[in-house]
Amino acid sequence: MFGTVDSWLVWNLTGGTEGGRHLTDVTNASRTMLMNISTLQWDDSLRQFFNLPENLHLPKIQASSSNFGCLASGPLKGFPILGVVGDQQAALLGQGCVSSGEAKNTYGTGCFMLYNTGTEPVTSTHGLLTTVAYQAEGQPATYALEGSVAVAGLALRWLRDNMKMIEDYSQAYELAAEVERTGGVYFVPAFSGLFAPHWRSDARGTLCGLTAHTTRQHICRAVLEAVCFQVAEIARAMVADSGCEPKQFLVDGGMTGSPLLLQLQANLLGCSVAKPAMKEVTALGAAVAAGVTAGVWQLGGKMGDITVYQPQIDAKERQRKTSRWKMAVERSLGWDLEAMSTDD
């Protein structure tokens, strides 16, 4: 038997070796690279490509909102498991982004943006991934475009642990707010290459525009801006692929605790950024999936307590900053550390 973490949990919760059910949902199955995202079934050609044994027993694929069986033991014995959904897709549900054209971005160690494209999968030509977003039982699947940023909160950890510039993440936010600009400093956090939409494994971290007047305040602000520039790149790729521009982006994750970061993000996106007061949006999305199956919840509900950030720079300034960012990205490319001399 072979499966993902969710199928292992379901199998154990429903009895394990004593009659446990070997199941998964469409969102988690899509992450294995073994499922055909159009048919929503395991694909024989992919099994052959990865040279999987013929007797390998994959879990049955179900809709995200469906009955996965009842708990076999414990204080909740007999209660059904009514929803299973992948991490980022759960955040999409939690934010209520269930209609085509709605998008969310999660700021964690990295960033993950999902853009709902409706019931038809959109094949990206701008460096994004096509993924299954959600499926309710008896309904067609909903798809999304996804873009990932490798380094977001990880850059703050680098400032704290490696560079010793800050003692905690909140100090980085405070220092960044002490200056109105980065003083021409641009930071490209390509510690292990660049993810979407560049996909350049030869890129490495680059700090550009340093002068004798550069302070750690400027560098902290440049680090925050770097996260926002990367998210804006993915957003532009999504608009190019879908032909539709979202009116706002819903955000969640640890870094959204910084109002400055969210204001910078709105400035660079050129549209509003909305942050709900509810922090555990991913857990909420899993609850929504189960609630739909139980008939006690409807999809698409938006949270009421939301803080909205509007752009505070004009298109000309946004273009100027984006052009400088692109220059910094160009300077980060072509670094092959394995080929460099040990003397370097």
C-alpha cells in the first residue's frame, strides 16, 4: 500500500489493519504526479514512467468533500471524516476563493499563491503550475494556477540566524518601518535558485545597490520588498495565463502580521490586499470541506473582520521599482557554485 500523509491518517483513523480505508482526495492525489488531473484517476502511463511495481496498491481517489469513513476508536468513535484537502487548497477554501478569478496568497517560510480558474484546467505558458483546487461530491472539480516563492519568511530567518542583524522577526518589521525607502537597495533571495515564474536553479542570493549610506534598516526593508516583488511576479504571470485580473488578493500566513509588508504588497500589485483577522485559514478550509459534506456549510463564505490595504503609489512609480527589481534578478542569474573555485 502506498499513499500520502492524508491517506495514512484516514487508514489509521478508520481502523488500520482492522478494516481501515485506503483513501485520498483529488487535491492530495494531484501532488503525487501519478494522477491525471483531467480524469481525476491514477494514470497508467505515469505509473510506468516512475517504474512503480504492478502490485503497488494506491488509495482510492475521492472528492475533497465526501465521506471517508468513520473513526474506529477513541472518544470520537463512530464520527465520520467528511473532508480531506491539501494544505494550500484548504487555505483557498478558508478564504472563500471558490469562484473563477479569485486568488489567495499564503506567506510562510515560502509563499504560495493559488488562483481559481474554474472547472477547466488552464495550462500555464508563464511558468506556473496547474493544480486541482477542490471537488465536492457529485460536482466537477475546480482547478487553480499555482505559483511558489521559495524564500519568504526564510529570508527573515537568514537575517536573524546567519547575519545577526535582528533578534526576532518583529524587529525586522520595526527596522524596515524606520526608513521610507530602501535607499536603492534590492535583495534577490535566490538562496537555492528562483522558483516561479523563472525556474532558474543557477540563480543565487544577490544584494544590489549598496552605498556607504546603507543601513540595516534599508536591508530589512529590501528583504520585505523582495517577498512582495516575487509575489507580484507570480500575480502578473497568473493574469497573463488567465486573461483575468483579480480585484483583490486575499492573504494569510505568519508574515501578514506586518502591516508594512501588506502595504508594500498592495503597492507592488497595484490592487487591494485583504487580510482576515482569522489566522488559521488553512484549518478553517478543512472544516469548510467537511461542513459542505455535512450540509451545514456553503462554499464561498467570506470572513467579516477583514483589513484592506490599498495601493499608495502610482503606476509610474510601480513600474520604476519593478524595472529595478528585474535588473537585480538579472544580476542573480548564472551563479554555478559547484563550478566556482574553492578560493572564491
